[in-house]
Amino acid sequence: MAGKSRVTAGEEQRDALLSLAHSRDRGEADRARAMLLTLSGWTSPLWMAVRMRAKMAANLDSAIGSCRS
């Protein structure tokens, strides 16, 4: 079943994942967001690429901010 996840979740489970996605514990929040993306039909390579771009953008913003100081 390549390309399609077998993961399923009911409405209450999705609501719980959405709540966890806003957790202060970054690891917990990242895992919850990954599950939500999987449930939405995203594949691992796609959401990993999006996450990598977000990290790169955050690092760039941080570097620019430190240059302005």
C-alpha cells in the first residue's frame, strides 16, 4: 500500500491531536502535527520537506536578527 497511510482517526482523536499540536513540548507538538498531516493525506517526504524549509526560514530569520543587533 505504498503512498497511502493506513492511519485513521475519529473526530475526537483529531481534536486531541490538534490540541497536542499546540503543546509547549516541541517534540509532542511535532509528532501531533505529523500525525495530522498524515491523516490529511500528506506523505512523509512532503511534510518532511515542508518542515525542513520552515526550519531553514527560522534559522535565516534568527541570523538576520542577530546581524541587526
